[in-house]
Amino acid sequence: MKDTISAFACLIAITAAICAAGCLAPTTPGPREGPDFHQVTEGYDDRVIFSVIPYSDDPDTYLVDYTLQKDGNTYESRSSVIFENISASAPIVFSVPRQPGESVSLEIAVTSTGGELLHTSTTRINPVQTIQGGVPLRPVSG
């Protein structure tokens, strides 16, 4: 009986030591490899400018997959493009020429050099609509 109690006490001690060491604790993901991003888009009659901007002033290198479309047709599409020295003051920028009445869109995925997906978005800029007589329709400000 003493041997059983000793074995059981030893088993409890080993289990407690393992738990204290964190071996049985749930794993938490490590720190994120890169910053969050936001996007600023400017639409003009002759071009659309898409800026994808990290919330970081530290220059870094990113891998980018993107597709630019005009009126639903692929204008340019590339995968794993390396963008170096990207920061809040030097963002990823695409300038796309357009004709009046043409819509332009950007679908983008930004990945760290370690393979972590940091940003994805799809943005579409449509032409300004006009009513008969040529008056542009604009959002009503409140």
C-alpha cells in the first residue's frame, strides 16, 4: 500500500512540475511580424491613385500580390512582388490611368517576408455619375 501511495504522490509531483513549467499550458500565438495597414484612394478624371500605408515609420520589405482592373478587365496582375523600404512616409502606391466613365479596382494582399499575411483589401472606384443635363451626382453632405 505504501508503494502505491508513493507512486501516486510521485505522479502528482511530476504532473505539477510539468504544469508549472508551462508544458501543458495552451499555446499563444507569437507577436505579429509586421504592422497593420490602411488604404487611401484618390479618384480623378484621368487616373486613380491607390496608396497602401503601414502604421509604422520603420522601413521594411513586403511581398505583394495585386490585381488592377479597369471596367472588370485585368489591367495588371502580379504575384510576390517585392516592395522595399515601405513605411508610413513611403507607402505602396499604384497610379492607374483611366478614361472618363471607366471604373478602376485594386485587389491586394500584403505579406511579411516571413510569410505572415498583414493586409488584404479590394477597392473599386466608379466614375462620377451624371444626370441628364450633365450635373454630377455627389453624396449629400449632412
